[in-house]
Amino acid sequence: MAVLAPTPENPHPGMGFREFVLFVAAMMGTNAIAIDSMLPALPAIGKALGIDTANHTQLVITSYLLGFGVAQIIYGTLADRFGRRPVLLVGLVIYTLASVGASFAWSFEVMLTARALQGIGAAAIRILAVTIVRDCYSGRQMARVMSLAFIVFLSVPILAPSIGQVIVLFAPWRVIFHLLCLLGVVLIYWTWRRLPETLHPEDRSPISLAGIRHAFGLVFRTRVTVGYMLAMTMAMGGLFGFISSAQQVFADTFQAERFFTLIFAIIAFFMALSSLVNARIVERLGMRRVSHAALLGYMVIALLHAGVVLAGFENIVTFSILQAAMMFFFGLMVSNFNAMAMEPVGHVAGTASSALGFVSTVGGALLSFLLGQSFDGTTRPLTVGFATLSVFALIFVLFAERGRLFNVHGAAGYAPSPGGSSPGK
């Protein structure tokens, strides 16, 4: 297909602005729908594939997250070398074929393999969505595109479990994977027909192992980056632990499976709301004030929730309210943690972003596996796990900031990258 060359006035000539925003939102949504639509189907998947331990069905989520996390480390480098469009198409093909494989899985091992491959494909889609926007826009225009796409994307975690629930009620669980396959096919066609290559030929960079080693070494030697990366890992461990265990909590602990998708949607709404609130207040108050206050709020709620459970007062109402409050603070916390982790290493942003995504996603998936496998029919392991992870997140933030919270001038000991944002934000 002949494609017009992008220009500053028309950076993605294959499609208009609104279509471009919708396209980016659709790419970002592939990850959320591949996780959240599974949740109502986990018991049916376990029964069909002969899983006699309910906790093991959580591996359908964990295997996807591990594939998604591990693969993030390579796609940025490949896209810089070979271009955005071919790497995105490869990721979409992997995602689609893995969805087909999962829909025909005849054993639990095949299912887990297909889910890991699906995560590997989704990692390319997620990484390239942001990269393509960065190619086409900068500054406030980039922020506008990402904000508009994010508003569409935020509806996915709210709606996805309900979509999965409707499918399970009226069709076999394998139809969920048919839906994911259809989404992949639509995005492949959309990319092939409408998206031009957004990386200019002169900006292609060769794959340099020495350069990659240098960039990763810089990331892991930078105190602020390491501290916020590990704090983010603790927070992601709590989020993934909640997602993996949520269906069992409502079905087995509260005997209220019929309310699962509704309450999950309400909790997801509070996380979406906090993201919108953050976008409005962060420029005025600064990332450190917002995220540090959110971390303390998150930790207080987590400790309170653990106390409620240990005192024997837990019920579906206390769980739902306290979990929604935690997710509100989570939304104010994590995006700022990611931005602050990137501040000192902006001159190696691609590699740094890959490293952050790898550590936080893989580490979070492993932590969530430990939380999920501890499920004993109560919310005790989950809530005590939240409290413990929140305390460790605070410790890592204090490490990053040399013991000082709300330091508007940023942590001492590093210089911002040339042209980067001020650490005082």
C-alpha cells in the first residue's frame, strides 16, 4: 500500500485526528480487555480444563502478565531499528494467533502457553501505542491526544468483566477468546490499511548491545529511578493480586458472585476517576505532593482494611468501599511514580521505559501470584498482602527521596536529563 509521508502539519496522513485517537485508545484497550474479560470465566475455564484447585485458575491471568512484562524489554529497541508499523503488526499477529490458540486449548498447559504468547503480543501493542503518539506529536498536543485516548481507554476495565459475564451466561467461555481474536484482526486491518510508518528513516537506530548495556546500567544505578520503580512494583503487585483473586473473593468468600461485575466496575470507575483528577491537579500541585499524599492514603486504607479483616468485621460492603478507596489512591500514585522514575534518565527514555515496564510488570505479577495462591476462602491473605506491599512502597519512595516526602525540589543526587522536565514538578 502506498502511504503518504507524514508531515508536521499532518503527522498521520493515513487517518484523521479523531480516527487516530480512537485507534490509539483501541490499542491501549487490548491489554485491559484481555485481562478483565477473563475474570468471570475463570471457574468455567478451570472446570473445562480439569483444574481441581481453584487458586490455580489465577494462572490464566498471571501467565499473561508475565508474557506482557518480559516482552516489554525488547520492543522499544526493535521499533527504533525496524520501524513502528512492522513491529506493531508482528505484535498484533502474535496476539491474534494466541487468542485462537487459547480458544482451542485442550489442556491447562496449552492455555497457559497461549496466554503467555498473548501477553507477549500485547506488549508490542502497548509499547507502540505510546511510541507512535510520541512520533506524531509533542508537548501539549501529545498530552491532548493521550488524554483523549485515555478517556476512551478508561471505559475498558469498567465494561470488560461485564462483557465476559454476558458471554459466559449465553455462550461457551471460548467465545471470549473469539472476541479477542476479532479485536486483533480489526487492529491488523486498521494498521495495515490506515497507519503510515511514523518513524522517519533518518531516525532509525542500529541495535547496539553496548548501548543497551549502558542504558540499563544507568537505569539501575540511578537512585530515584530504582526507588520509584520498586515502589511501582509493590503497587502493581497489589493491583494484580486484587484482579487475580477478585472473582474468588466474591464467589467463595461473600457468596455474591452475581454482584461481581457490578462492584468490580464501580471499583474500576474510582481508579479511572482518580486518573482524571490527577490530570487536573498535578500541574498545579506537582507530582511529588500528589503521589506522596496518595501513597500515604493508600497505605492508611490498606492497613485499616487489614485491621477490619483481622478483627472479624469484613463483609462485602467493607471490602467494596475500602477497595474502591485504595484504587482511587492507586490511580493518583502510579502514573506519577512512573514519570518521576523517568526524570533522571530521559536521555535514554526508550530503554528506561522498557526496563521500568519489565521490572514493575514481572515483579508485580510474581507478587500477585504469591497473594493469589495464599487465598484461603477469606480476604485475610489479600488484605494483609496489600498492607505489607504498601509499607514496602513507602520504604522505596523514602529511599528514592533520601528520607524526605513532599520534597518539591526533587531528590538530591541526580541531574535531570538535558531538556527534561524539572524534578521539582
